[in-house]
Amino acid sequence: MNNLGQQTGGSEDARVTEAHQLCHIICESVDELTPREREFVMQMTDCTTCSGRQLFWLRDIKDKYL
């Protein structure tokens, strides 16, 4: 596993689980998101896969608004 995988939580299942949790948190502030962020979060809400890059963006969005 590369360093990026370790920073994102490791396994695919762990990334998907965290993505779902982040989307649930972010959705409480959905009106504040930019259209691009809103579209991305909505797409990720029911995701079955999640890359490290996607997870980092979800983390950034959460940190930006909460």
C-alpha cells in the first residue's frame, strides 16, 4: 500500500465508509456549497468506490464549511 492509501484510511471499504460519513455531515450545510461541491457530494453520497483523491476532497469540503 502506498503512502496515500495509508493517509486515507487504507482499504477501499474504509474509504467508502468514511466517504459516506463525510457526506452525511456535509449534507447538513449543503446550501453553502458551491454548485461543483454540491454535485460532487451528491454523487459520493451513495458511492460504492472512493479514491484517495475523492476522500481528500470530501475532507477538505467538510473542513471548509464546518
